Amino acid sequence: MLHVVHEHRMGDSEVTYLHPLLRPLLDQRAHSPTFCAIQVHLQPSQSSSMRLLATALIIVSAITAVPSAATNFGYTTGSDKYIISTGKGLTVTMKQSTCDITSINYNGKELQYKSKATHVNSGLGKITSSIKTLSDSKKTIRVICKKTGLEQTYLFRPNENVIYMGTHHSNDLVLPELRFLARLDKSVVNTGITEATIESGMTAIEAEDIVQNSKGLTRSKYYSAVPFIDNAVYGVKSNAVGAYFVISDLGYETSSGGPFFRDINNKLDVSNELTFYMNSDHTRTEYYRYGFHGPYALAFTNGAAPSASSLDFSFFQDLGLTGFVPSAKRGKMTGTITDSKDVLGNSDVVVGFSNAAAQYWVKVAAGKKTFTSPLMKAGHYTATVYKKQLAVGTASYLINAGATKTQSISVSLNMTSKPIWRIGAWDGTPEGFLNADRIYRSHPSDSRMKPWKPLNFTIGTDKDEIFPMAMFRAVNDPITINFKLTKEQVSKDRTLKLGIPLAQSNGRCSVTVNTKFQAKVPLSAAVKTRGVTRGVTLGKYTFYDYAIPKTALVEGPNQIVLSIVSGNKDTMGKWLSASVVFDALELV
């Protein structure tokens, strides 16, 4: 530490104390890799003015001793610390015993929240760590932190204000979730994602993680989420500094949930929290994957977001990190989408690739039919074609290391081209329905939402935009659909098709036709956790076909009533009552 003292010599006794005016300087230097000591010897007989002058000289000397933010690239160790400087303004201090990051100093500004650290999850506890300079051309600094079931790697490169990372997680360590959490000082990094910014006076309306202000506007960390496929760069900032996660092309390969899964990116409350969620139970639909997560990086700028391509992750290829699979041991797939019935039309298309160990995806431009996968680990995969977010075709295939697999995928979903009537569009989302435009960024109770209420909907008269994106048993149940049938249309048995992207609390729909016929109620495919109130509309997508005999239908006006069925009791409040989200409905 920095020592700045007065010494008074009184005979054989010696009194040493820190001058109070210099304490702020000590605090300023607490995380610096450069140390200095200043000692001034004053005789007790010297005047107070001389003492004041000496103190001033000490302060000037101490300030002069403080180096500029651009400390040379390198690291120092000691006192349970690693102190790493990039040489371009970023200095990071970590505890050796826990690998907690306790200081992030960028261009002379301390970004780290003082009360809590930056780390994996909420800290790894006691770990084994090491630091070394690698023998590559950049002399990369590597910190490895290990405990049973988890290995976290930090990498620093000269003149890059970036913390490169990779996380290896095995099932030897059971975790409810896996994330990297940067806790930043909100007085320095003062702008987060608006929908996740908790302001003074807001009160909790659901659990402790969804809040509301006096005007009925809602905020939550969940409303910072973005689908993985669109979440390569995100962050927080102020006028002078920005902190951004940059996720590499392989960054989500060991996560779960697929391309449209979304998770928490930010929460601005007592600190400005920036998170990279690798696995969580937030509306989870798959088992966790284990292995190497990443590469990913936390990049610091003067405010503006970096581009995804501005960071070069290629140096990971030669590091030999636990669980990391280099490009030479990967393969890929090229193929063509066969869509004989033009189900895809001009919709956005995604092709996903998954197995129990990995997941990948690639966007296909609207109207195009060819694709090339990312480089993938060797193994058997299922390829899935998505019309926006609706799975419409699959194929199984084997990827070999160093090889390219060529295979076509057929769109197999049988879409009725001319239903008797249809509400919505088959694309896996509730887009176009009432309140769908706000549900990803606010709670259903938000004052900006249009009213949720039971609905009488008339085919041919009412527009889709008044049909609710979700039905909650305790809020807007039932929904009544009015329609007319011709003599020819009632001469055959019919089927009501419902697409339900997400169900909550074992919710599903009952179907009553003309008050006298009730279709068989199917089983629910609900997720086990909250969904729609967290801004999520996709869980275990399920098609429901309700058989309607011709004897239940009449020529002329008909009526179908949808209502929520669940064996669960609605004890958690009306917005957590049994519910479903709608994709589309049609009568065929």
C-alpha cells in the first residue's frame, strides 16, 4: 500500500501517523499497480506554518507519483491480488483466492461497484487460481480459476480494453443457473436498459423482481432480455464510458433453449448489473448442456458499443482451454430448404442445429432457400427450419470433424391454405395480437397496455389486433368467437386448430361449440416457471387439434367459446393464474 506519514521524534520515542488530508490519495491508489512511499521528518519545535507547507509538499508529491491511466501492459501479484493492466487505460484487480474482480479502472475512472464484486454467478467461493504470460506473439495474460466442476478463464491482450473469457462447467457442480455478472458503479456508469432501470419509489408487484411506479409503468431485469440469435453485443454506458458484452459466434453453443430463448441482460438498481446468462431456469424448456461456454468478452469503450466483428476471438484456437473445441475438430453443414407448398413465403427463416451437447443457428434471408451452418462439434444433430419462430421442418444428420455435410431439409408442416377462417399468422409468435407489441418489455398490468377483458370476436368484422395475445383465467377469460357457416361447410366434421407457444400453470383451452358440445380437453405443455409476466412468449410450443363433429355445427351463425382449464389453483395473483399465449387459430 502507499505509505505517507509524519514522524515525530521525541527523545527515544517515535510516533507515526497518517495525515488526514492524504487519506483520499490513499483511497485513489488502493487498486494501482504502482506503489510509492513518502516520508517527511518534522521536528516538534517547527512552526505550524512549516508543518502546513510540508503537508502541502507531501500532497503535491503524492499526486505527482500517481501514474497515468495508460499503465504499461503487464501484471503484478501480491496481497491476495492479481493486478492486470492492458496498456491502454484498463486496469483490473482480482482476488487470487476467489477470482472476484474487485476493481475495474478505466482511464482513471473506477467502474466497479464497491459493495459487491464482479464474478461468475454471485461468486465461486474459495478457488485455486494461477496467472501467467503466454508465449504467443501478443504475450497474452491468462488467469485460470478452478474449483470442482467449474473452470473460469480470463485473458488480457495488449492495448485492448477487453476482458476475454471462457467458462467450463461440468455436471460435477450442480448450479441452478450459470452467468457472468459485472456489477458496475451506477454513479459512474449511469445508463442501463430503460425497461430494467429501477427508479426511486417503485414498488414490487410480482415476487421482488417486477416493480411498478405511481403511474403504473413496470420495470424488471427480465425486460432487458433479447433472443440469443440477436444478442451478440449489448451493454450499459455513461457519457465517458461504456461496458459491453460481446458474444462470439460460438458463445451460446453450450447454453440451452435455442435461438429464440431470452434471458436477463441488465438491471440498474443499487448498481448497474450487466449479465451474460449461459444457463438458467427462466422459462427453461431443455436440460442444461455442459462443457465450454464462450468465448465471450467484456469490452470497455468511451461510450459507443463495439461491433461484434471488432473483437477477434481466433486466438482461443491455440490456448488448449478445458473443453474448448478448435475449428480443426469441427465440421459444418450446407443445404437447401425444400418448400413445395410455399409455407415459408417471404417470412424470416432460421435454421437451428442441436443435440444434447450443443446448439447453433443461422439466419436465412427471406425468400432464400440455401444455408451454411456455423462450425459445429462432431456428432449427430437435428436440424430445424423455423418460419420466424415456428418449427416447420426437421432433419437428422451426422457431422464429422473436418468435413462438410450436404443435405436438404423439407418443410413438412401441413398448413391449410384455405381454412374456413383464421385468426393470426402461423409464425410461432403472438405478433399482431392485442398487447403483443409491449409484452416483451413490460408486465401485462402495465398502464400502457390496452385493457385485458373477456372478448366477443366476430370473424369477418373484427381485426386480429383486438384479439388478445394471451388469455389469463383470472383476467380475460373467456374468449367467444362468432362466425357463420354455409350448408356445405356444416356437412362435414371440422377441426379447430390452436397454436400455443407458451402455457403457464398447466393452462390449456377448453372449447365449447354452440353451448351444446364440448371438445375433449388435451393435456397441458406448460413450463414450470413464470413466463409471460417475465416478457417471454415462447416455451414448449404445442399444436392443439379439437375435433368438432358436424352435428355440433349449424348453418348460419355459430359460436365457439375458449376458456382456460387447469387443475392448479390461482393462488399467486391474477397475472400468474393459468394462462396461454396464442400464435394462431383456425377452423378447417
